[in-house]
Amino acid sequence: MPTNISAAAARRIAIAAQGLATARPAGRIDKRHLRKVLDNVGLIQIDSVNVLVRSQELPLFSRLGNHPRSLIAEATANGELFEYWGHEAAHIPTTHHHLFRWRMEQAKRGEMWGSLAELHQKNPAFVADVLRRVKKDGPLVSGDLRTRVGPKGSWWDWDAGKQALEFLFWRGEITARRRDSDFARMYDTTERALPTEVLKQKTPTEDASRKELLLMAAHSMGVATFRDMADYYRQKPKDCLHLLPGLLKSGAIQEVHVEGWKDRAFLHCDARVPRSVSARALLSPFDSLVWYRPRVERVFNFRYRIEIYTPAPQRVYGYYVLPFLLGDSLVARVDVKADRHAGKLLVHGAFGEDGIDGLRVAKELFAELTLMAQWLELDAVVIGSRGNLSRQLRQVSRRR
């Protein structure tokens, strides 16, 4: 019979698996701490929005506090991280490169965005020329190819050169890292960018790779439904459901019953079940604890949506809203922006969940916002008036 797990215990398991249940490190923070974070979360999603800070930096702040913002760039330059399609575009340890080669092979069979595959079908000579250019002149950005005609339109308005580079990137024939000045992808050959020992790793079968990714997902979530596990590395459940019996038989996961969950749940063999959790963290909209919205609602009873692309009059909470984790619950959300010119962290709105101790949450939230301002080298936290928590947050700020 499945083991019974309470809803509260499931929350604590999920938080602990993500490395958010332990105290932040004291003293000097370096690449060892980055590796520990990645041991827990597996990968870090990338997003370009910079209203506060690049989203991929926030998971480190949530878990490490005030730390050098160069950790990811340095790890990429040293060959410890590479960018690829993990959970969307993501920073992934290069030791896992071999686990994504099946996805690269899918791309080589044409299983990718239609426009990219169509470009290669219609003009393979052009794509081959772009690859030769990268080999000869890389690393380079798409603008170096000078294939655009007219001004750039929308964000996804890719010219032929950019499409060819993305086609080659998806197939694993080239890789990329981000340019500091404008966040553009700088494309280079995998042979130059990744360590030789990484490229020499034996390529597993597709099933073996998918199975390992499911297991890694289970480790990073602690307790999860099968859909949770599949989504973590963006696998379609129908393509890997046949691997579930083998994972159960191996003892790597076991079936459990979680209070209030309708679907079958699975507990990783190494999952910790803390008796209590004293977490405190502001979370990126793309943090791996909250990126799968059905799981967030199921585990935390917290409905969360990104409103970046929602017209301003229709937004409920704001443009760039961070969930606030306190203890074992998501207790609030804040709409934040870094005004770098004025040196201020602007909190446009603060919204508490029903039933919280507003004053306690406000005190903890302001402490976390103050730490974030220090990390971003901003001089002050300025609290706006929107939201049911803003008044108490301003009261707390005036006492500091």
C-alpha cells in the first residue's frame, strides 16, 4: 500500500529538495556553492527580462543570499555549464550534456520548430555556410552574419542568419553563451566551448537518457506526480510513461499517497522530510520550485501567473511579481523593479495571502528586500501603495 504523506509534509519535502530548507551559507561564497545549488535544482532556467535582474540570477540569490553575480558566467567560461533546451532555455551542468543528445538527434530528424527545419530543407547550403562561419570566426552573435534586411520587428523576428544559428544550436552542432552587454547568444563550436572529457562521454540510448532525467527531476522535487517529473525537463508524459515501472522496480522512487492530491504521487528514495522548515526567499517567476503552475497550486495552494505579457489595465498583481516563501508556505507576492539610475529597489505592490500574520510577514519580507537591495548594490527600498500588505510593509520600513 502507498505510504501516506500529509499536505504539510509534502510542502516541506518539496522545499527541502530544492535546497531552500537549509540556512544560507556564511562567509565567502564561490563556485562550490553554485555546484551545491545545481545538485539540488539540476538546471536554471534563463529569461531575458531585466526589470529587476536577469531571472537566472534569482535562484542563486534565493538560496545563497548576497553572492558574487559572476558565478554563472564564470562557470560557463570554465566549461562547467552549457546552455541548451532543458526546461526551456537553461543553464545545465556540462556533466549532463550526454543526457540531452537524444533531443539533439530529434532535431537532426527535423523534430523542432517548423520554421527552423524548413530553412534547412529549403537552403541547406546556407546553413552549411553559417556553420563554416562559426567554425572560422566564432564565437559570434547573429548580427555578425549581417543577413537582416530592414529593422528588427518583434522579439521573435529572426532573420535567416539567426534561424540558421538556432537550427544548429538545437542540433548540438554549435553551443552558446550569453554576452554580458546585451544578453545576446554568442555562438561557438561545441568542440571549442565544452571540455573534451564532456564530449567523450558515452551517449546513452534515448530511453536511458529520459529515465535519468525523470530520476533527476524526482530528486529535485522530492515528491511529485508523474506529470511533475516529466515537465521538469520538458518531456511529454506519453513519451516516457513506459519508463515509470522500471523506476519503481529499481527502488529509486516509491509510490505514495499525498493528502489532497488526486493523481498518483512518487517519493524519491533520498528525499528528506524535515519536521519543520524556516525558509525565507523571494523567488524568480522561473524558479524551479514554482515554474510548473499546476504543481504550485497543488503543493502550496497558491495560484501564480506571470503578467508580463498581460496589458497593464488587466494585470491583477503587476508586471514582474515574485512569490515570497516563508516557512513552508508561499505567503505573499511583490511587484518589484530595480531603478538602477536612482539606486532604489522599487516595490510597486505587496500582496499577502489570506490568513497570514501580516505584520510578521511584512517584517520578514522587508528584511529579504533589504538583502536583495544590498546584493544589487542599490541604496534603498521604496515601498509603493498597491496591495493589502503594502501599508504594513511601509510601517516596517519606517522603523528601520
